[in-house]
Amino acid sequence: MHILHLNAGNETGGGMIHILSLLNEFKRNEFTLGLLEEGLMQKKAKELGIRTVLFKQRGKFDVSVIRSVCRYMKEHHVDIVHTHGPRANVLGMIIKKKTGRRWVLTVHSDPRDDFLGGGLKGRCFTAVHLFAIKKADHCFAVSERFKKILTELGMEEEKITAILNGIDFRRTPEPYDRKAFRFRDNDFLILMVARLERVKGHEMALRALKKVARAHPNVRLLLIGDGSLRKELEDRAKKEGIGERVHFFGYRPDAERFYPMADVALLTSYSESFPFVLLEAARAGVPVITTDVGGVRHLVPDRRYGWVIDVGDENQLGESLMEAVRLKGEQKLREMGERLKDRASRRFSVGHFAESVYEVYRKWV
């Protein structure tokens, strides 16, 4: 068996972790990671000893790279190409037609929202991507909710397998000490790891923080991630009078080391699959507050494990943060985090996640 995983290569967040975690569980001689551009993902893959090949595009619309991919597949007897992300998915449709090989893809996010805020160009990209997805031999949807979305978009249900991300609970990253960042023991630290893009809902987080800060001036919002909205969000925080309570750390390859010093992890996205950031919080024993997106209710089924709020509801977010602050004062917040960790470690191991994918490959090879 030889599977070629193909991705744009510019991933730095959950998508990168998903792909590398998956490949790290498989036999090295059965899989190759193909990337369309250089970046952190290529570096991380090589550090893990994952066989990697660069099909370097001259630009995002350079389709000449398809010839290189098809040639590699023929020379190395690739049985299946497995694509991740809109750019790779569109190329996968053409590669399947040229090579006749099986083509599977993973939908990591709601494909209708991948180019949210992109105007006419974004709508065109979305239409092309949706057309391509339906041509795949099989699709992995990273949540039951995404499986339902794909069937509603016209993909045959028998071609879709719902999977949930997994994480390695055997590995415990070395935690940071909050004093190293000049945070005090009585500061209430809210950690949000997400790209600074519209789909992640940072504006709602800032509005809710402003309300909570009136009653609890020791709250701090730690934002890890970068993106096109950084300047806008920095200006917004200053305008709302909470500039000193919002800390922009930018992209951090060591983000997982921040979780243990946080009191809660926050996710305010409008669209997600089954977010790795919540699993990373669970591994650190940190309770979560998340919008009701993707498969988050598989991880947080009720209030014993955290808070699930309606998408875009800043009042629910504010109330949840206030309750979390109260629980910390009562020495009960950590109990919630440990409960979440226990549930996640039993249900969402990386080994179980990888086996779900491997079973589909076995049907064809």
C-alpha cells in the first residue's frame, strides 16, 4: 500500500496537527506527504521522520504542478491520493481523472465557510471547491455535523465516513509558568488559540470580555495566532478600553505549553470540525468554553465538562465566563478540567482516530 497525502503546505494550526498526527501513527513506508509550498508543516514533518516531497507551485493557481504529482504517483506506484484543504482538493479532482487512481479527501471545516469574507473571488473559489468535493471516491468528515452538511450539498451518504480528531495523551508538553509572562496567581487567564480571521469570532470574545472585566478586572485574554484581522482586533481592544487585558502573542509553535497556565480555553468560531485546540485543552486538564460547532458536543456533552454556547451569542459567553471565574474562586474549576481530561483520554486517542482512516484504505488496497 502506498498513499500520497497532499496539502497546500501552508497549514500551521489544527489542519497541520491533524495530518501530521495521522501520518505519525502509520507505517513510514506506506505513506508520503506531498506539499505544494515550503513552510512550517514541511519542517515539522521532517522532524517526525515522515517521508515528504515538495511539489512546488509557482502560485496558488499554478496547475502545472499536477504533472509533477501524476509523474510521482506513477513512478512510486501510489494507490490512493488523499487530499486535505480546498487547494489540494481541487487538484485531487484533476489528478483522479488523469491517473485513474482512487481519490479520498478530508473535510476539516465547513466548505461553505472556507473563503468567508472573500467577496466575489471567495464565492467563486467556494463554488469550484464544492463541485470538486462531490467527485471524490470517498470523504472523511471531521464530525457527524459535517457529514450531514456534505449530504445536503449533494454528496452520496455512503461515500462519507465521519471521524473525530484524536490527540496523543501519552505526551505531556512542558508547561509554561504564568510568572514568566508577568501574570499573577489571581489573574483569570482565558486562552484562545485561533487564526485571527473572521470565521473564528474574536470580535465576540472582545465584547464579552469587556462586560466581564467590569466585575472582574483581573481577567486576561491571551490570543495565540496570527492573521489578517490582527491590526483591527488590536484597535478594537483599545477602543473598548480593554487593551491592557488582551495579550496578542501572534503565532506560537509552542502554543500547547500555554494551556496548563490558563484557567479556561475559549473557542468562539462560527464553523469548526472537531477542534484540536479543545483536545489540547483537555490534555492539560483545562475546561473549555466553546460555541456549538462541528462535533464539540462529543467532547463536552454537558455542563460537567465545560460550556457549549450558541454561535454568536456574546451574552451566553459573558455568563459562562462569569461562572468560570466564580468556580475558580470556589476551587471547583480544576475539577471540571480533570473530568474533561479523563473523558477525552478515553474517547479521543490518536490511535483510534488513525485506525478509522486506515479501515477505508483497506477496502481498496
